[in-house]
Amino acid sequence: MRRPTMDTDNLEQEEGLWDANDVARFLKASRSWVYQRAQAGQLPCVKIGGLLRFEPAALRAFIRGQGTKIR
């Protein structure tokens, strides 16, 4: 079953952990880019079993601290 499409404005209000699709929409990047950067340690993530999850606050702090360095 597909999850309803999330508006990026609503991502700001979303509680809990994001998946790679949520992060991709938030950053306006591809899902594969998100996975590549997370697995390389360039995006903060939480590994739960074989899943990658992302804390919205940690991503926002990372982006503010890194500026344009995430490419």
C-alpha cells in the first residue's frame, strides 16, 4: 500500500523519523543520492536493522552547519 504523498511544507511539521523518500523530497534530491550520502557518512542517519532512518532535526542542523558542502 502506498503512503500518501507528503507536501514538503508539511515535512517541517512531521514528527518522528523520516525515510529516504522523505529526505529526498525535503532536499529536492534523488532517493539514490540520499542513500549514497548516508552510507558514505555524509548525511546523519540512524540504522535500524537494514533500514536507514533520518531525524529531521539532525538533518536541519547538519545542513546549517555544512552549508553548501553536501553535494
